[in-house]
Amino acid sequence: MSIVTVKNKYQVVIPRALRERAGVNIGDLLEAKVERGKITFTPKSLVDRGVAQSLEDFKRGRAHGPFSTHEELLQALHAGVKKAKAAKTKSK
């Protein structure tokens, strides 16, 4: 059993042995919840992080699709090229 201290900003350090056993690395996402009076942190898989990043890309207009056909994909690509050329022409 490891004992940790809650710091002044409610931060705690996960002991190295526990991090290694759980496979937690810098930048990983942890789900925090209270279960029966205990705080638990559950590592989330890379798929969850990827989904979150993809959703953010869609919200900011950095992604397109899904496409039903290859023709739809090509139309979107051609529209993107036109938009980029128009933006480049305006900036000159």
C-alpha cells in the first residue's frame, strides 16, 4: 500500500510502482470518479483520446467526412483545393 499527500492545490503524486503497474505515462488520460467513498482513477485507452481529438478537429473544421462514395471524397478534396487557392490569392 502506498500513502500519498494531498498538496495545497489538491494535487497528488502517483507513486512510480503504481504508475508502472497501471501503465500510466505523462500525457495519459485518467477517468476520475468516486465509488463507495473512494476516489478511483482509471486509465483511458488511446482510442478514447483519439476520438476526443477527432471530435475537436470536426468542431474546428479541420476534418471532413465521412464519405459514402469515393466521388464525395474527391469533391471535398477539390473544394478544399479551391478554397486554399482563393485564400492564397486574397493574402497576396
